[in-house]
Amino acid sequence: MCKPILHFISGKANRAFLPVFKLMRIGEALPNIFKKTYPVLEHGTQMLLAVSLLRFHQIDALPIGFKPRQKKKYAVFGFSCLAKLQETSPKDYGKFLEMPCEKASLELATVDVDDTIEDLLKVFQKTRFGFAWIESERLGGFASLRDLLELYKSGLIYTKMTMEQVASPIFSMPADSSLKTVLQEMFNHRYRRIFVSNEKSLVTDRRIISYIFSASRLTETTKKPEILLDVKLGDLDKMEPVPMDGRTSITKAALSMRDTAEECLICDKGVVTPWDLVMKPLIGGELVIKKS
């Protein structure tokens, strides 16, 4: 097969004889987006039910009912629920559970199913948020950075970088840190994971939600809701991230991360998340996106 030749005239490339290569569309690259099922919150749903659904389904986001092609769409995220709780006065924690879920919602960036994977990555980069709503004429569904890890397996994205090149510094706090302080640090630094000092374990926003909104904790605080966050970091349910050699390729790391419950690996240079595996190579100009 003849190789395409690039001719330069007056400093510009003459592309008249070049074959046309197109970036892969989202619907082609991520065909399972519309097959995923999750609850949809009705407008006015109380926060207690919203966080209970997040806990039960072990998911990070729930859309609030909207019509196809509706201009603005919103969803409730575990992180946004904790942020709203952090803003709430302790004496009003009981009222927090009764407030409508819209109070803790965030606007979703919307991307058309016929847009390209590169378009989706640009949305993630612009919003600094690893979720977007993918929409077709009749269907809609979430796409997250975790979904994009599959593209390493299929070869639709590729990078020569290794884990140690994209790892983020570990942020840790003492086990006796109050949950209020932990949450404040999470929001200040936009972290979803906090390591426990002198331990190999960490706590995630999902685990914090599971603890403070558990039936036992809510029962315990029924008469004194102001003590809802009166707990130490070391008392929370913790997890240990999967350790890997820092020289491991990002492709191999991505395949390993797909099998973890809370998308977290660790190497000698720090912690690695889906953002590190996908967005850092993109931002650094090291991510190759396959064209069709």
C-alpha cells in the first residue's frame, strides 16, 4: 500500500492527496454507554433517598430526571453531597436529609454521541471533572474516565508513559483527624481520596458516604443529628490501593484498574487514578488517539 506523502508549499502542507482519517466517534468507541442502568432521581427527591441510592448501588452519580435534548442537565454526585453537607450548620444536619436533591446537584456537561473521543476528553479537561452526559436522539447515559480505561485495551488510545510518570503525590492525614477537617481538606484540594498517615490504607468519598449515611449511623444520631460528623478518620472503613511497579506501562495499569472497585493504584512515586492514566498523558501531549 502506498504511504501518504505530505507536500509543503510556502510553509503549508498540501493535503489534496492525503487520505482522510477521522477520529473515532464516542458511540463507536464506547458502545456500552447506553446499556448501563442506574436509578434516575425525580425532581424534589429528598437527600436521604439520594444518598441511600448512591450507597446501595455503589455508584458516584445519579441523574436528576430530564428530557432528551434538555439544554441544562443536572446530577447528584457523592462528592457534591458531601460538599453540601460540609456547608451545612451541624444544627441543621437533620434538615439536610430532608432537602431536595437539587440543592446538592451539579450541572452535567453534555456531549453528542456523534462527537469524537477527543471532544469528550476536551470536556473533561475543561471542566476538570471526569463525568459527562452522552446524548443521542433518543438515549442518554453517563461517560466517565473509568469508561475510557477500556480504550487502552482496544488500542483506541495509547501512550508510552509509565505509572511513575503520571503518579500524584500521596496526601495523608493522621488517623485522629476529625471527619470535618478531612472533608475540608478534600474540598480544598479537590481530592476524592485521603490516605491515613503511617498506614497503607486510604478513605474515599464513597466510603465516607457509606459510613455517615448508614442505617446504624443515622439511627445513632436521630436524637442528636449535630454529631453526624463527629468521627475520626481512623474509624472509617478503609481500603488498600493495589500496589504496582512504577515502571508499569499505563496500558497495563489501566487494565488492572478496571478490576478494582474504587479505581486506585499505588507505586513508589505516589497514587494513580483514572485522571492520571488518561488526562495527564493528554495534557502532556503524550496520548495517541487512533483514527479510523
